[in-house]
Amino acid sequence: MDLDLHTYHYSSRRVPLVAANGVVATSHPLASQAGMQILQAGGTAIDAAIAAAAALALLEPTANGLGGDGFALIWDGEKLHGINGSGRAPAALTVEALARAGHSEMPTHGWFPVTVPGVVKLWADMHERFGALPLEQVLRPAIAYAEEGAPVPVMTSQWWQNGIAAAKQRNGPEFTGFLPTYSIDGRAPQAGERFRSPGHARTLRLIAAQGADVFYRGEIAAAIVAFARETGGLIGAEDLAGHSSEWVDPISTTYRGHTVCEIPPNGQGIAALMALGALDNLDFAGHPRDSAAAYHPQIEAIKLAFADAFAYVADPAKVEVPIAAMLDRERLAQRASLISDHAQDFGPSELPRGGTVYFCVSDRDGRMVSMIQSTYMGFGSGVVIPGYGISMHNRGAGFVTTPAHPNQVAPGRRPFHTIIPGFLMREGKPVGPFGVMGGHMQPQGHAQVIVNTLDYGMHPQAALDAPRWRWERSGQLHLEQETPRHIVEGLLARGHRVEIDSTLSGFGRGQIIWRMDSGDYVAGTESRTDGSAIGW
């Protein structure tokens, strides 16, 4: 039967999922099934999250992979924990090295933007602390998908085609591993076509048998270093061996009587918190959700938050990041007072000095995981380690070369990170994990789904389905095609530079799980992608 999988003849509507014993919500149905398989085998939410993460590295390589970074917020039943799984710049990555190669700014592809991949160590550290099943069992579904193949879903196939087209335009020995790994006879897999990856299976089997050490000190590390040496890469054995995750205390702000939690810098989650902290001083819920009067203050609050985030967010292990001052409620109230009835350009306030997958999981014992991992711009740097299925991310593109900037590229430093998991609480009790991935859309998406939930009472699916907006650093405001005309006209009248965007990918992809007063769960999954929430 010949079916057109890319044409929608009628509008589609999803309903929220309700479940008692657990939920796995991811951007790929088979990854959700992998997590649910582990939950039903007796695994914890953490085990299930790792199973989904490993499966996504194979099933959705257009956004994440074994050579990427990740972060997680974990509710263990009593306390919320954060873990930063981002890698550091190699010792050889310096401003001087960039200049010698003719780069005045950070490149986006090739070896220069490659920092140490942190996601495999992240999985191992999460499992060691909170896992119940053997790691080999947890990784088994992903290994099966890699060996037996899995059909590529509709939206992923479109992004895959874009990635293959871009890869064919790149020259250099560092890119020779890409097409043999991610193409089928030089082309992208079509929607519904199976993709197999012996390299992914090989790497996952090694990790299952030997743990994360094989990636950072063993056979896999040796393969990464050898390929870097052969093709002009900067990453060395000591860079990989010295990598570690970092357990961190989440940062938070209050909004409408709830507590919104994020991972602290070097991520941009603090931007979402600053925006919500400013909005908590404004009463716009009296206006309809679908009105320019409701959109405008949210957009301006995000602009204020980004002005500070781009100026101050960096690696707190290397420079002082004034987190407390950035989240100070009095300062945020002052920032909110700058919002007028007209669109403005904001600079950072003076402070006292002192292309990603998001998924979430809950289990029958009340544990919950908010998790995100990424290779950044689509397939990442374009560098793929031959025979191992490892697409090296390009997170180093998040550095700047500006002298004295806190986020200036330097050896051993972690770059400004866009990927952020979120978690919502009320009166010290968990409500649940949420997230919207997609570059600098992420804090904007976090703010929008929280406003939809707490100001307008939307259930998780509706909060995700609602039309979104996206502000760009250029000053352009992108609105989804479904945005009502009166909102467009109202924002234009307020001075916003509006552009209607017909693409789905620019507005992020999210998942939400809320725990109801009964102890049961209600969940939503992203309608802009191939997402699936599975309940038990």
C-alpha cells in the first residue's frame, strides 16, 4: 500500500494520558516503549529514563546521540536532585588555537566545537545512585533496536533528510564517518523504513558489559582519540579520562504559589526562572490566553531574562556566576516594572559581582525524572567515530571568543548550554517533570507551558498543544501559523517585529507529567513531533 505519510487532510487532536503506575513520555514511540518495558520489569523511573535515553540515541540521531551531553532532575520520593552531564573543553581548545586555524568566532561543525561528551557518564551515574535493574538489562531494548532495526517516524525522517543533505556539502577527513553510519546507500531513511546501526549496538554492548569507563578510558575512548589524531581533532585521552558528571542543587523561583525548578548554570534554565519571576509581579491572567495582551508581557519578560542570561551565564566552576542576584525577587520586580505597553530592546541589568530530545518518566513509587540530552545542531558537529555510531556533539559552539566574557572558550571550561529539564513543585511536594527542547526556544517554552498551566488551568496536553511564540536575538518574533489573526495584529500594534512561521521544528518539542492529588498521573506529549506518552 502506497501511503503519503507527510500530508494531513484534517486537524488532529490528542487527549491527555491518565495512568496509575507510571508514565514514559518521549519524542519517539519506541523509546517510550523501551522505558515502559523497563518499568514493568521492576525498574525505577531512573532505570526507565536511561532505557529511553539510550533508545533515543539510536532512534532519533537527528537530535541526540552517544556523543552528546545531558542533564536531569530526579525526584527520588523525598528530595529533588540535579545532575549536570555536560562535558568540558579539551586542553588544546584555546582562543589562540582557533585564531591559528583562521577562526575569529566558534565554528559550528568539525572538531573545534567538540567538547567531551558527557551523556554516557550521566547515565552511569544516575544508574549507580538510583537504579534497581542491571545496566545490561536497562540497555537491552536500545541494543535490540540497533541490531534489528527500527522504522523511522515521519517528523524524524524529515530532519534526517536535512542532515544528510548538509553532510554531503562538507569536505574533510573528519566527516568521513557520517554517511556510512547514518545513511542508507547515501540517502536518508524514508518514513517507515528501518534503520539499523551495528556501530550503536557495538558501543551499547560495550557500555552494558564494562560500564562508562569503556567510553572514557577503554576501547571506545581509544577509538575517539585515534580518529581525532588522524583527522585534526583536539580531544585527547586525558580529556576523556578526566571527565565527570556533577550532582548539583536545583535552582528555583516561585510562580503563582508553585516552585519552578531548573538546573543551575552552565545551562540557560535560569532564563526561564527570571522570566517567570518577573511575570509573577504582573497580573495578565484576566486577559484571555489567546490575546495580544497576554502574549506581550510574556515576550517582554523573556527578552529581559535573555539579556541577563547571555551576559552572565557560564561555567560556575571557572567563573563566578551571580545566580542569587539574578534570581533576587526584588530585582526581578524592578525588571518587570520596565515592561510597558510597547515592545522594547533590553540590555542586561547591573548585578553585584561576587537540535535535542526531552523526555520524562514517573513510576508507581512516586519517583520522577525530567531529562534532556542533545548533540546540539541536528546531528551535532558532523564528526562521527567510524564503527561505533558516536556522533560527536558541537556544544562548544556555545562558547564565545569575546575577551574577558565569562563564557569565553578556554580549556577545561563547560560552554553555555541551551538544554534544560524542568520540574514543578507546590508546598514542598512534587507536581512533576516538564520540558520543551529546541535551542533558545527552551526557556521560552518552559515559561509558556507553566503560564498555560498555572494562569489558564490547562491540562498537560493542552498546555503543549497551544500555539507558541519564539523570540530571536535579532529582535524577530516568530508566531506559529495557527496563531489567531487578532493576536498578530495586536502584537504588531505594540511594536513587535512579527513573522508567521509555518515550520514545526522551531517551536520546540515538549513532554509533561503531573502527579494528581490522588497519586495518579496525567501526561501530555508533543503534537509537533512523533511523541508518545505511555501509561501503566
